[in-house]
Amino acid sequence: MTIISTTPTASHKSRTRGSRLGSLLVNVALGLAFLAALAFLLPSLMGFQRYVIMGGSMEGTYDLGSVVFEEVVPTSELQVGDVITYVPPAESGITTLVTHRIVEIDGDSYRTQGDANADVDPWTFQLNTETQPRAVAHVPYVGFAFMALADRGTRMAIIGIPAALIALWSLAELARAVRPSRRDDEQDEDVAPAPGTPRSLALV
């Protein structure tokens, strides 16, 4: 009589637990990546524009590193108190976008001020477009991630390292799936009964 034990070995149990844990981690990582992509794309699909606060002039309202979401509205609807993002006039010497609050409207001339600044901005400007982004919401600190992603090396590391880990885990799982099959074949050859010997199976 040939007795073949079907009780899982400790190493097999360990591999099974490791496989389940690896699958869980991969699923969690993919889920987080999907949610991050959705959060990144959804505002744009809804017509909102995103701006990262990279200065302290709106501190207390929109802190450094905040992401401000702005809806595009007709310029004629702007009112004192609205926060807008715009490029100051050339004579200001500022060539980057500024997110400040409107404190004065005189005909087609606007004046703004940062909430954290003691004085109003030393320039007036006109908005020559029919529409203008106006702030409606913000998320603090998320902008730091966008700042990091602006660096190519950081961007490649954030994308490449998880992708490499997932690829390595997949290869390891493939190797585990192949190895037990070969061992089982070898075991069957070792315990094969002699010709004419009855074969029986005992479950332990």
C-alpha cells in the first residue's frame, strides 16, 4: 500500500500567506493609484481649473502647498471679494500667475490684494477676456505632490519604483506557481507502485 499525505506543509502555508498578502498589497496600490488619477482628472472633466499655491500672500486662506479649484465664469460676474488667478500687468515686473482677492472694481479696472499682505497690490489691471477663473474650493498640502512631480527625476521614481515592485512580485508569483508543479511530478514518480501492486490513497 502506498500512502500519500495531502496535509499542507509549513512552507506551503507560508507561501500561500505570502501570496495573499502580496495580492492584497498590489490591489491596494492599484486602488490608490486609481483614486489619485480620478482625483487628478475629475475636476478638469467637470470644467474646473487647478492652481497650486506656491507663495505666502494668501496664507490663512490658501496656505502654501494648497491646490485651489476655480470655476470659469463670465468676467462681468466678478465682484469685490472674489479670489481670482491672473497674470499681473507687465509693469508690475511679475511674470507668473497670482492668486489674489479683488478689493476694488472701477469700470473695467481691477485691484487685488493678498489676504496675508498688509497693503493692496500696487497695480491695477484689465481683464481682456470674456471669462475668468474664480476660486471656489481648495485642498491643503496636496500641491506639494504636484511640486514634486514637476521634477522629472522625482516623477520617474514615483512612477517607476512601484511599477518595478509590482513586476518583481508578479515574476515571483509565477515562479512559485511553476515550482510546486515540478515537485509534485517528481514525487509522483518516486512513489509510483510497482507493476501489479494495488494503488490506494489515504488522506491524513
